[in-house]
Amino acid sequence: MKKRIVAILTVICLAAGVFSGCTRMKPAGPEGTVTEIRYLNFKPEIAEVYDEISRVYEEETGIKLIVETAASGTYESTLTARMATDEAPTIFQINGPIGYASWAEYCADLKNTELYKHLTDKSLAITKNNGVYGIPYVVEGYGIIYNKAILNKYFSLPNRNTSYNYVEEITSFAALKAVVEDMQARRADLGIQGVFASTSLKTGEDWRWQTHLMNIPVTLEFLDKNIDLTGDKYKSIDFTYSENFKNIFDLYINNSTTDKARLGTVDVTTSMAEFALGKCAMVQNGNWGASQILGVSGNTVRAEDIGFLPIYTGTRGEENLGISIGTENFICINAKASEAQQQAAADFLWWLFSSEKGKKLVTEGLGFIAPFDTFSAEETPDDPLAREVVRWLNNDKVINIPWNFTVFPSQTYKERFGSALLKYAQGAMNWEQVKKQAVDEWKKEFGA
């Protein structure tokens, strides 16, 4: 499994899209010098931080960084409009392989840049043949968040029915299931209402299952089939690992704080509050959930007791798998810019992610988990789950599951899948019906 994962992650054959139109870049200064760089920012919520980055960089280098921020939900249209003007950005962003297929003509090869050389996990980059055309600049991760204090309390019980003594010994679904079911049976001794927080299946609150959890079996199927993510093969699935999805989903809903019949009323905030208040020992979510835990009034979970486990589902070789780490944010340099402008852009990016001032702005200002070896363990956002993502990212003994839900069908598909999961939990659908719907509607959405 490990060899297959490495092979497909490091060599993804991407179909180059064609984008018509003529780009006019602002000429470089005298003798090829560059006096300004243009950057189109994707996230309005961090626009003010980029203003500060621009100010500091100009003080340091004399080069002006002009940052334009697209309004929420308008990045693609803004990028399209700007690319045909003399205000075309030298630095821009794409959202993954599908985004690259649309903008391939404008993506310079970054394989010789310092930034790429220091990318911790090069399999995360957008590649084609021997070129590198998009570099991830922020990563996030999700898995099973656990409360170490409650688990240690379980491991100290004299009458438990498992032989596990440390959370690090849980490296398979079989081990996870044994521990979880024994903890559920002894929940009164542990002072919890259930091992897992409520599985939020309320409409609009089910994304942890219909997208994040579904990403694991779909990704494993893509790996088995050596799927090119910008070809046509991903437009149909067999849901090969549906029983593995069912394994972990059943474990969640059968060992929870909430009866299965009531899961359709639960939202994510409630689920995370249950974990924060010590009502459960585990919850599936991502590193963004740290604030939902530590910021809850009455929180009983210490930061040092919060950790991540991979989402084990019972697949062969899963002891070699880590948590799900990925991004929808990739940095690109405009191939239509002059060589001097491209180099100036590469120099700025290297400064931002390697200099002391730049890294501080990235960590404390932007709040990014940066996937580069220029950052030490201490140079990460100051929360336990961010540090956990970095720990798993730097663990060379495992392969972390990439995010492939950027190629999932529409939101309607995901919502219908979530509805089917609720019906299954409530006994209104059997698993074969859930699987058939997932397979048939995936194909129908793509017209495959």
C-alpha cells in the first residue's frame, strides 16, 4: 500500500487546460530590476495581515508588494479579469489539480525554487511530468481527536478487557474497536456519557462524514486504480471500500453520547462542546476544532491532553497510514511574467517562509501551518492540534491521506449522501442501499 500511495502522490498526470487571451505584464525596471510584485489574495479575512507583510517586505528589500484581495466567492472571476490586464498578478492561487487544469498555461515551473526545495512533503505539490506548478503554502489535517487524560484513565483500569496500555499502540481498526467498545462498556467508571461525541447528521452539519470521512475510501480506491485526477476515470466510483467506511461509521454511532435515533438533530458545535466538557473521549474533526474545544465555557480538557489518531477503517496496511492532511490552497507564479518578475516573486515567497520576520508573520499573523522545513516545531500556530498536524506531517514512517474531495460531485450529491447516512443510522435504509445510491449518483452527477 505504501508504495502505491507514494507512486500516485508523487506522479500525477494532469491534463493541461487552455486559457485564451493575451496577458500584459507591467515591465521590469531599468536593466531588468523589479520594483513591485502583484499578488492576488484568496482570503478576505487575512487581507490586513498582507498589508503588514507588504509594509515589512518593502522596508527590507525596497520592493513593493501590491496585494489585491478578491471578494468572498469571487476569486476565479477576479483572477480571470486581472489576467488580461496590465495588473495581472505575478503570484496567484489555485485550488488543486482541477484548478491547475484551468490555469496550466499561466503556472510557471517551480521545481527549482527554494520554496519547493524546502517543502516537507513534496507529494502535496501540484505536478505534471517533471514539473512543479503549484506549491501548498498552508496545510490542515483531520482525524480522530482524543482526550489523553480519559484514555490514560481507561488504561489504568484494573478490570479492562484489552491489553493496550498506551494510545500509541492503537495502530489499526481492530485495536481501535477493541478499546472503544471496552471504554463504552465502562463509561460510568470513566465519567463519560460515551466514547465518541455525537455524530452530527443534521442537514448542513454532516460534512465531517459525507465529505471528510468519505474522502478516505474514495482516496484509497483512486490509489488502487491509479486514477488521474484530471482525466475522466474519477467520474465514477465503485465504492470499493464501502465496508471500511461502514466499519468506522458504525463504531461512531454505536459508541456515542447520543442515541442513533436523535442524530439528525445534532450540529457540529454541540458535538465539539461534548468533547470540550469531558462528556466523551473522542471526536472526528480537524485542527480548526482546537478553538471549539479550548474556547468553550466550562472546558475541562487541557491543551496538553489533546491529540490526533488516524481514522482507521480496517484496510490492509493501515498501520502505515497517518491522519488526513491536505489543502485547497496552492501558490503559483505567473508564467507570462518576465523572468525577472518571476524571480522576484520566488524571492518574496522564500523570504516569507524562511526569514525570521516572514515566518513570524505567517505563524502569528496569517495563522498558517506552513509545510516547509524552515519552520521548527515551535514555529506553528499556538494550539495543540496545529502542533499535532505538524507532528504527523513530519512523521516519515507513515503516509498521510491526501485531500481528494476537491474532485467530489456537487454539494447536492454530498447532502444526499449525508441524508442517506442519517437514514441508515435510524434504520430506514440498509447499507447496500446507501452504497448503491453513492455509486449511482456519483456517476449520474458527472454524466459518466
